[in-house]
Amino acid sequence: MKIELKPELSIEHDEFPKMIEVDIDENSSSIGQLIDKIHEQTNIPANVELKWEDFIEKIACTYYVIEKGEYDDYLIITDMEEKISNFPKHGQDGAMIIVIDGRTRLVN
């Protein structure tokens, strides 16, 4: 399966591939399984550690797919058990576009 990645991370990182091929069955596998494979294959961290004083908070990434081929039309992935085949594929050559948002935001 072709995946077009758009990682948005708060941490310094190496260049991640923009297009990857993941060996997974789209009809029987969940989007969560696909995301796990993407993290394994690309070494993109699944969470960011936020440290202050003696406290460490792990903040998980948020995941989106591009819903209609426009880069400002995101669909947040909330059910990691949903089948991959239920998600749209509007990337290059029929790839699924996945945004991995690992940015941290703090509120006072």
C-alpha cells in the first residue's frame, strides 16, 4: 500500500520519507495497525516526551488523512480499529495521505 506522509513534529528530526510502501492488507487490517507499521518503518516517534523539572509527560501523536484531495481538508483518525479500506486515498498514484501531528502545545 502506498502512503504519502506529512509529518509535523515539534522535535528535531531527520528527513522522513514523503512516499513509502507498506506491506499490509487494506481490507482486513485496521488503520491503527497501519500507523504502527509506519512508525516502525520510518522511525517517526509515536509520542513526544515533554520534560520539566522532575516530571516527564508523554504526548501521543494525532493522526489525520486528507479527505478530499485538498491539503486543508483533514479527517481526524479517532477509531484505530476502523478498517483501512474505509479511508480515502487522494495522494499521488492512489496513495493514502496521512498527517502525523506530533507537535506539542501548552496552555497556561
